[in-house]
Amino acid sequence: MKSYPSIPRDFIEFEAHVFDKIDGSNLRFEWKRKGGWYKYGTRQRLFDQTDPVFGSAIELFHTTLAQQLSDIFKRERYDSAVAFCEFWGENSFAGLHEPQDKKHLTLFDIAPHKEGILGPREFIKLYGHLDIPRFLGKLNWTRGFVERVRSGEVEGITFEGVVGKAKSARHDLIMCKAKTKAWVDAVTARYSQSEASTIINS
């Protein structure tokens, strides 16, 4: 099952499709043309309905996104694909979830078999009518923009920060992320130094 790639930490300037970064857990759902949805995982491991934290995400996925995605996958003639979603509730923070919260799944990327993750333009075209992260626009990803994100000056960010995406001239996917100082400070206050560093850089 395809795992979500780590977003590089190196800074580059580029013209980016910028999306709000929702603070939740990165989950993946795998589909095949013959058999439908059959495999579910976090970024590091598989899970099923018995999982105490993520088990409920399977039913939630099937009642919200599964059929619509299946229809698009068939129309686009995918043989198989992985849908990446953020699992979150109102009080989710840095991978922790409050059991009593109403949970949501927000689709943020699609990886058709042998195609890699779709570029942002195609993703918005095919899946923008579904529950996806807020699209903040096509913006110049500069050090000045990253600093504006850090200081909380960019409108439309829920709390954690943003992700910028583009397709390169070689059709490789470019991804960068920027996080708000408020979110980083909250993580640092809650976790040990080593744990906070892992979470902030994930």
C-alpha cells in the first residue's frame, strides 16, 4: 500500500497551489477496480474496524467519500488508487483526538497506480467538489510568504499552517509546507523536545 511521502524541509521558491493544512491524522484508503475498497492504513501501519482510534474512520469513509471516489476512479479508468485523507475533529491536535468529537475525513491527495500523486491542478479539477482542504490560491512560495504564514497573517488557515504543491517541468510533484508559530509553540509546550521536533517536522 502506497505510503504518503515526506514533504521535504528544504526551502525552494516556486508558484504553488496553496492549501490549508488540517491538524489531524493522515489516513490512506486503497481501491481496486475489481473489488473496490479493501485496505486501510495510517501513514505507518494498516488498521481495521477494531482499531480503537481509527476504526471508526472506515465507516465514516464509506458513508461520505467512498462511492463518489469510486465513480471518479472508474470514469478516469484507474486500475487502482490510494486516497489520502485527514482524519480530524474540532479538538484534534498534533495527532491526538478527543473521543467525544464528531470526526471528519477531508480528502487531500489521490495517487492512481503508476502515476504517483496527482498534481494540484488535476486534483482540484477532478475532486474539488468533494470535502478537500481550503484552497487559498495560486501564490508565490517565497521566504516572505512562509514568514507571513508563521506569523499568522495569511487568511484561511485553520491553525497548523499550509501546504504548497506544483508539478515541475519534469512532471514531478513539488511539495513544501509552512507552519504557524502559534501551532509550533503549542506543540512545544505539550511535548518533550524530541517528541515536539518529530511532530513539527512530520
